[in-house]
Amino acid sequence: MFKAFSSLRKSLVLPLHSNIRTLQTFSKYNAQAASALREKPLYQDDEYADVDWDNLGFGLTPADYMYVMKCSKDGEFTQGELSRFGNIQLSPSAGVLNYGQAIYEGTKAYRKENGKLHLFRPDHNAVRMQLGAERMLMPSPSVHQFVDAVKQTAFANKRWVPPSGKGSLYIRPLLMGSGPVLGLGPSPEYTFIVYASPVGNYFKEGIAALNLYVEEEYVRAAPGGAGGVKSITNYAPVLKALSRAKSRGFSDVLYLDSVKKKYLEEASSCNVFVIKGRTISTPATNGTILEGITRKSVMEIASDQGYEVVEKAVHVDEVMDADEVFCTGTAVGVAPVGTITYQDKRVTYETGDESVCQKLRSVLVGIQTGSIEDTKGWVTCIN
């Protein structure tokens, strides 16, 4: 088992597992983690970090600990360990630095009214990382290893989990080619890191409606590329268009398909939904669009509420004729769209407490924060 907060030394080699193990080790894990924390107490169990919880944005406020696990040359990950958050050492020729061989995930830990902590569907993040790793020719942690690492990170950083209703602890699992490589090829070594930061709303508008701009010059992804996985290479290319849109007063950019530039894909970092009557449409995940976990959850909630949910190619004209539009993602949650500007036309959409977006958001947030009973098995308890 791991020794928390020690430097990375010898580790046992664990076999990769393709399926989720039944999580029967909660109490054993909690006892080990609590024992490790007691070895070097930094705070009381009921103590919160010194944070202005009422004014959380979406910026980096590093929590105390991160989790690190290495992949051996035979493609298997050794047992990881917790350590204090800090810089890591990389060769200038590391695969991640030279060829962008890395993927990441995003998930959150929430605090219930009774103080209990839990995660939202972390096993789905684990599976998505495995799919992304396969596309980027990387080994990946098993689902069990991934979920266990996220749980350990959340538990060790529990004082950074905001009070109920004040935000969440954003957790970033990162898998990268850390070994040195000169010629184009896969890295000889991989490192899996999990770190965390308390966050509030992603957009500066908070929960207010967003103003989006349809981008026609730049595209986010192309068929046959890596747009359908969370490769780090997908995000830097959107910065120019995003920066330009923000300088014009918009919240974010909506990207069109790269072939005809007539069909909606997604925003810079979130999926998009379009509502017309009782039909909710979202672009199909065809390899250029990330299959979001919040997206998947909202689709199921909408179906439960009697809406017809359709995954299809959504023409930009449908967007401009919609009743409502909203975005979804781990970071953004469920965010209503107030206006969309396309060419020389701006359209205003329905928002507010009676909107479909708000009703779906209320259910999702209720399950995530524990105010609504989780009947779907989406919540994973930490303590």
C-alpha cells in the first residue's frame, strides 16, 4: 500500500485491469489515508482552507497534495503515491513537451450538507481516459487505479472542498509522455498525475446567460483527428479565436464542422444543446466532438423528463431558430446561452427559472451536491 507524502521510491507493479473492481475497500482505504495524514498533521479534520468561498472563480488555487504514478517500460503502472503539490522534473526532450503526447480529464468532488464528500461518475472519466490513451498510443491506468487515485487526492485535500453550495473541488487527472524522445515516436515512459483546486463558476458571467459567437474562420477539429478525445493538443489551437471573441465582448466561441462549415460542433471547452419545442438536439459524437460526461448525464435526465433527445448533425440554421441553447461540461456545468451571433445576425434565446435549461441544471446539480437522491448510481462516496 502507499505511504503518503514520501518521495517516489520503490513501488509494486500492479496488473492493468480493464473492468471496474467492486469498490469494497472504502473503509480500508479511508483508514490508510487517515493514518497517513496523521503521520504529519497539517490541519484538523474539520478545518477549512483559508479561502473566500463566496468569491470563488475558476482559477488555480493549488490544494495541498497531488497523486503521482509512473508507468514502467513493460506498459504497467506502478502503485502511485501522494506527495505535496509542487513542480515536477521533466527532460527537455520529454514526449509531452516535444510532441504533445498527453491527455487529461476533469472531475469534481462535492461536499454535502452533512459534510460527506463524494465524486460524480469518476469511472466514466477513467474509461474516457483509456479511450483517449489508445488514440494517442499511450498506456493508461485501469479504471480501478484511476478512481482510487482520484479518491485519494480528494480525501487528502478535503479541507479544500468548498462548503455545500459554495463550489466544488476540481480534480485534474493528467497522463503524459514524460520520457525523453528525439525522433517522432511514443515516449519510453509515462506519468499519471492528479491534482486539485477549489473552483466556482467557470464563466465570469457566473450562472448568467452566455453570449456566443459562431466562428467561421477557425475550426476546432477535423475528421480523422483527435477532436473526440481530451488530448492537450486540442486546446491551444482554440485560444486565438477565443481571445478574439472575448475582446469583442463574447463569452465563448461556437465552432462549425471543418468540411462544410455549416454544422454545429461544440464550444471551446464544452458541448452544446439546442431546444425546439419538446425536442433537445445535440451534435453527434462522430470523432470530432468530445463525448462529455455532463452531456451524457443531461441527456439521460432530459429523457427521464419526457423530452425527445436527438443526437444528429445540427445545422447552424437550426441553432438560429431554436427556443433555447445551453452548454454542458464538467467545468461549466449546465450554462444557459442568452444570445448567439452568426455573421450579421444576433438571436436571443429563452432563459430564466422556467427555462428547460434551468430545470435540467437543477436536477443535475441536486444529484451532484446530494440534495436530490441519486437513484442512478452516479455518485461515488469518498468518506
